[in-house]
Amino acid sequence: MNFLKENEQFNLDLFDSIVQIFYYGKENEKQNAHQMLIDFQQNQLSWKYVDLIIQNSNSQESRFIALNILENAIKFNWESIETSDQENITNFIIELTSQILENAETKESNKLLLNKLNLILIEILKKQQTQDLLLQIISQSSSSPLVYENTIIIIQLLLEDVFEFSQKELTNDSTKILKEQIKTIQFEIFKILTEVLIEFSQINNFEEENHLQIIQVVISLLSILFREVSPENIYQMNIIDQISINYLQEPKTSYISMKFLADISGIKSGFEFKEEYIKLFVDTTSSLMKIFQQNDLNEIFKHGLDEDHFFLKNIAIFLSKTLQAHFNLLFQQDSLFDLLHFAHDLLLNLTIINEEDSEMLTICFEYWNFFMNILSSNNAKFSIEKINSQNHLNLYNEIVEKLRELTINYMQLPSEIHLENPDEEDFTTEIQSNDIYSFMSQTLICIWKIQPQKTLDNLTQKLSNEISNLHQQNYQQITPFNRICRSISSIGKALPSTNQSSVFLTQIFSILMDLFKKCPVKNIRPIIIANILVIAAESTTFLNSSPKFLKIIINKIFQFMGKSHHELSQISCQAFSNISKRCNKQIVKQEFSEKTPFVFSIISQLNQVVSRLNQQQQQICFQSIGKIISVAPNNFKQELISNLFQNINQHFLQLFLPIQNCSKNPNKNDILHLFSGNFTEEILFILKINRSVSKTSHVSFRNQFAQFSENYLLIFQSYSSFFSSIHFDPKMTKLMNNDILTQIRLIKKEILLLFISVITHNLQTDDIDEKFLNTILDILTQDYKYNIENQNRPPEVLNLIISIISKLKSKATNQIPRIFAYVFDSTWLMIGNDHEQFPEHRINLYSLIYKIIKYCYHFFLVLNQDQFAKIIECLIWGMKHIHHLISRLGLKSLHLLFQKISSQSENAGNFYQQFYLVILNELLIIIFDTFHKQTIHNQIQFLQHLIHLVNHNKILVTLFPDFSDSYDQNEHFVKDFIFNFLKSNFPNLKESQSLLFIEQIFIQNRDNLSTPLFENLVIDFLKEIKKFLL
């Protein structure tokens, strides 16, 4: 069936009936109807029948589908429509819109059609001279209130499309042109929006829903225009007066008004508007003053709706941004004292009531941090001494006093040490935003700089008072105590090494230790200790200046570390880690009265308490001591490492004995012992401890590693042989279970991770000699290649090779043939059939190939043609990978390979002839498909390089067939190659569009190697043809 009769007349009855079937028919009938409608829509002339359908059909569904057809024609084929027809379409849409808007009844009954007409009109506006058509629409808006309101909706859709959603839909050039055209008529747009504001403020009737909606739209549009087009018009046309006075004080529009004022508050347009900035602050703050004279802030917060809470949030944003952006200007006006006083009081109250709202606290404390920084800095642009008004000085002092109380009372706890009221024998750590803690902590430090002794005295007094409260309340409310301690720790990290600091911290520690001793509640004591540790861990400047106190604190840490309470041990370990980072140089110093540096005592204490710590805590402590050893004098380093590992090494040798026996003379008991759960867990833990110290101790760890590296390799080799035997020996299979197999795989993995860590952190290039490489590569890579099951091939083997190449760089080239022989083919067989299995192996293989290309490129020159082709196949497979990390690695590797080859002209010719077009074709496929958007920048950079090669005659051989007479240059051939690709994959794309795009990218590449400009051309073209799929 066809909607067009033989005489090309449109069969409207048939069309209506098919539409009805599509919407309301049976399932099997719907499919046929759907296909008929699609076929009709794809007809190049279907849009010509839209007016007939609209004017003569009684079916709303038919009219809606007709408008869809017209919308698609405008979107995708506007340029092919004759100019006269374009004008007719535009007039038709405007006329039809006017008919619907004749009265409220027709508007209501045709609401969906009106929305669709508006969207179509936006598409036309984006295709034509925007300013002319929009001016025509604006000029007709006065014909009726309904047209007036619809004009506002059209402006809203256009501005949102251009300024907020254009990146997805429009090309860069189209967006730029549209923005310029809108700017040329910005006065008219501002004028109609201002008229709406004035008219509605005089009516002062917001009970009607459409009035309220229009005002909300107008104010949100003004926000877009202010941000994107012209702040000046907002100031010059008294728009802010209307919003900050008439609409902010009206309850139904206060929220959207405050949001607008918050949006524009931090934007500076130039010093010439300083009076307007002052007026913005004065009018808005005056309105807020009136609002809160009639409404209680606490009541709004407690009982208000979501919109009321957003209103308060926007007040905070407005005050914070405005006071920061125009601080100097506002504070120089003595006449503004009362308003400034109110603004700061309001912001303080907003801070107080939003104690639990992390976002609000961040907004408020961003300003308090800014303000206190100004007051505490002698070199600040806005120094306190520069403003002479005594009123302002009093205001500052009042704010500092209030803010100090507020900050201490509501100090947020940093995520890693957030202690809550204990429940029986446990207390928890909870995650909090570190942004809030950072702002509050920095604010308190600034307050301390302004009033140093007063702040320290206040903290000391508050701590004493809170301890009294704890006694009276039987230790039920611990949070205020925690917050005071966090405030002290915040100050602690800023305290210099002065007598004042020493007196303060000594007094604090004395008070807390006394509380700990006297506290009768068992569950509270760990919290007291935790606070002592946290304050100590933050006060590292003081600790570095007081070696005696540093030793006392570390001794206490190890004393608490040995307690049975898990969380307390955890915080002790964290405190020790923090101190070891910041005080490591002081710890390794040998005082005059000492026989050996204090670090020897630390290692001794660790060995005594280590059995009481869990494995993670032990790793933290060993890693921390590694940091300390890394800065020790060279004559002590090896002794320190030996002392640290003395017990561990002895235990390891005991564990290792059965492995050694098995390797020489296997027997059943030794084999069973190797697979026991305790044995594998202990070996695994010892390896982790070694790796923890390796990461932080630098070259000091070399001897420890050298002493046992062969043992580790023997363990690896032994377990590998056992894995192989499982498949051939039924008795061995019965002995194994999944848990044991998992443990063995983890041991092999941990050995590899240890070798990677040592190569990365502990060895110099000269340490990695031929013997060392032969030993580890023969054992580890052969095991990888000859493993029977893929899941038993550790991906860390590939990472180990990457670390060797990264360390040795070009010196590793001689090792690459052997490495590739062992790992490439076996890995490629694992990953080359799909995009999902063995994800770690995939990423590691492509990372390895990239490193080889980067540092050992000459390896590729000795490969035969088949071997090299297999690597190219692998890289193309990687480039096409859906996983963006692998796709990016494939692209980067191919791009780098082309760059390397272009510098080796004697080897380049065969490569280009064999692979250039293949790779270009595959690259074009992923650029124009919809699955590789995350790597688009890498794709375009690579494409630019490929075009650059032919554009600048870098390829000295012909890419086109020898028998072809059509080409005399590679550039012309590649242009045709790209054109044919586009033609075959996008048959509906006009040839002129393709030719223009190809010419543009070649010209851009020839004249300017700017990647952003080239990228814009490609992305714009992708937007143009996104309706076509490969």
C-alpha cells in the first residue's frame, strides 16, 4: 500500500487509518503500520504533504506524525529544500502556531501540537538568519497575551539549545554563528523579558499557575543571558532592581529570584559597574532583612519544604560569592556597615543551622576561610589595618569571636578518624567530606593567627569544661569532646616550634592523659587515647622541635598499639604512619646522650607488639619504618633493615625448608605441608611485608631482597610445577580445593608484585645485570608460556616485564625477542577471540607493546613479516576494543609506531604500503561508529598524523596500485580513499559535504598543525552526519 495515488495525490484516509492501527491496532498489525510510516517518512518529498495532513486530518496522532516528518526534514535536509519552500514552511509554522493561540481553549486542546510547533520553529531558527526571524516573532508577540507567553517559551528553548546543549547537537561554527546572532538582538530579548517582569510585578497576581511559570522562565533566561551574553544589560536595564526588590520578597517567586541572584553574584563585569555591584548587594540584602524580620530562619529550616531549603542555600551562595568577589569595594563603604553586619550574622546563622548539611557547610566555610585569611595575613590585599572605621574593626572582632565558637563547636571530623559514641566494645569510623574539615580547619588556623593566645586559652578552657561535662553526664555525650580535640589537632599542625606552642600542647596532653587515667568508663578510654594520638600525629612541627616529646609520643603509640582494641590499634598505626612521614629525619638523628639512634628502639618495640596487630596494621607499621630507614645515615641502613626483618627472616627460613626439601627429594608429607592453609597464609603475609618495606625504603632494601630472591623464585617454580602435576596426577587433584588453589595463585602473584616493587623502587639500572634478568625471565616467563590453563598465567608477569623495560629503557632491547617469544603468542591466544575475558592480561599486553615501541623500537626491525603483521593485527584489535583503556593503548601504540617508523626512512616504505590503508580504514570505522566516543581525541590525533604523512610527502612510496593512472600523488589517492569510505558507509550523505570535509582537514593539516583546530573540524563533521549509522 502507498499513501500516494497514481496521480501523485495524497491518500489522507489511508494515512489516518494506518496511523490509527499503529497507535491502537493489534501487535502484528502495528509492525506493518510502523514500517509503512517509516517508508513514507524516508521519502524525500514526504514533507510536502504535511500542510495537507495538518489542515484536513481530524486525527491528532496523524497531525503529530506529520509534524515529526517536517521536523526531520528541517533538521536533516533543510539545505536541499528550495528557498521559496523554506519561506513557505516558516510561514506555515508561524501561522499554525497563531491559530492555536487564538484563545485559551484551542491552546489547551492542542497543547502537544503547540509544543511540537515550537520545537520545529527552534530548528528553523537554528538554520536561518536567527536574528531576523526571532525579531519577527518578538514583534508579533504583542498581538495577545497567549502569543506573548509563547514567545517567551520560544526564547527559552532557543537559548537553552544554543548556550546549554549546543555541544551535543551543533557544530562549533554553527554555535558560534548562533551566539553572535543572538548577541546582535540581545537588546530586544532583554526588552521583552524586562517588560514581562514589570507587567507581572504590577499585576502582582501569582495565584494563576501560568503567571508563575512565565516568571520562573523569564528569570532563568536572564540568568543564561547574564552568564553567556551580556552582564551589562542586566545592570543597565534595572532588571536586578525588579528581581531583588519586587520578586525576591514575594514568597512564590523568592526561590527562583534568589537562585538568579546567587547565579550572578560572583561574576565581575568590570570596575565601571562598581555602583551596580554595591546596589546589587544593598537591594538584595535589604530584601533579605525584610524577609527575616517577618520570618524566623530556624522555623523555615525546621519546617520548610525542599524549595525553602534551596532558598536558604542560594542565600548562602549569594552572600559567600558576593562578599568574596567585591570584598574591598563593599567594606570601604562605611554606609554599608549595618547591611554588612546583617549579612555576616545571617551567614553565621545559616552555618549554625546547617550543621548536618555538608554542602551548605562547605559553601559557608568557603567564605569564612576567605575572610579569616584576609584578616590573618599581613600582606593581604584587604588588610584589616587598611579600613579605618572603628565600626568595621568592631565587626571583625565580633565575627572572629562568634566564628571561633562556631568552628570549634561544630568542627567536622576528617574521614579517617571520625569517632562516634561507643556501642559496647566497639566504636566506628565514618566517612565525612574532607572538604568541610579542610575549610573549617584552615578557618580555625586563621583565627588562631589573629588571636593566638586567646584561641589557645579558649581551646584549653573548652577542653577542661567539656571534661567536666563528661564527668557530670557519665560520659554519655562524647561528640562535643571529639570536636574540641579535632579543633586542637587542626591548630596543632600549624603551631610553630615556640615556647607558647610547647606550653599549650604540653598542657593539652597532660589534661588528656589525666582524663585517660581517671576515666571510669572502659569504653570511653580508647576514644581518649585516639584523640591523643590524632593530636600528636598532626602536631609534627612541635614534635620535630622537641625530640624528647617525640620519643614520649612514639613510645605511647606503641604502648597503645599493643592494646587488644582493634580500632585503637588501627589509629595508633595511622598516627605512627603520619609521624614517620613528617618526623623521619628527626627520628634517625642520634642525640648526644644516645648510644644508638631512637629508630633502633622503635624497631625493637615493633617486634614486641607485632603479634597483636592484624596483617594490614603490621604492613602499615613496616612501611612506616621503611620511610624512616630511607633517610637514615648510610652506615646504619643495612643494620636497621636486618633488625627490622630479623624475626621475619628466621620464620621465613623455617617455612622455606619443606619447599627446599621438595625441590630436592619430594615426599608426600612435605607436599601436603606446602598446601596447608596456615603455611600458604604465612608465606603470603611475609611477601606482603617485604613489599611494604620495599615501597618506602628505597635502595636500603636491596640486600634484603638479594638475600632471598632465589628462594622466592624457587617457591614460584615449585608451585608452578605442582599446578602442572594436578592435571596429570589424580591423587594430587584430590588433595586440592579451591581455597588452596586461590592461595597459591596469590602467592605467585605476590612474588611477582615484590619483584616489580624492587625493580621500580629499590634497584638502579646497573643493578639489573644480565644474570639477574636471565634468572627471573627464564623462570617467570617460561612458566607463563607453558602453563596448561590460561587462568594460571599471572597477568603480573606482563607487568614485571613492563617495569624492567621502564627501568632499562633501550638497554632492554636485547631481551625483547625472548620476552616476546614467551608471552606474546600465549596472551594473544587468550584475548584475541573476544573483548571480555582476561581484562588484566589485555591491558597489560597493550601496555607492554606500547613500552616496547617507546623504548625498544629496534626490536621490530628484526622481526619477519609474519611476526610484524601479527603485532599490527593485535594493535588494530586493541584500537577497536570497546574498553576505552585498551582502545586508547592500541591507538597510542599505533600512533607512536608510525612516528618511530617515519624517522627510519629505510624501513618505512614496505610498512606504509602494507599497513597504511588498512589502519586508516580501521581508524575511520571507529571514528564514525558510536562505540568509541571516550577515545575520540586519540583517534583524531592519530588521523591527523596519518594525513600529515601524505600531506607533507613523508611517504616516499606510492600507496595506490602501480597500474593506476588516476593518481600522481598519495595525497589525492588518500582523499579519494576517505571519500569512498564515507560514500559507502553513509549513502545519504551529499558528495559535496564529504568533499568539503576532506578538503578542510587536508588544508588545516597542511597550513597549521594545531590539534584543537583539526579536532573541531572532525567533531563538527561527526555532528553533521550523526543521523547516519555505519
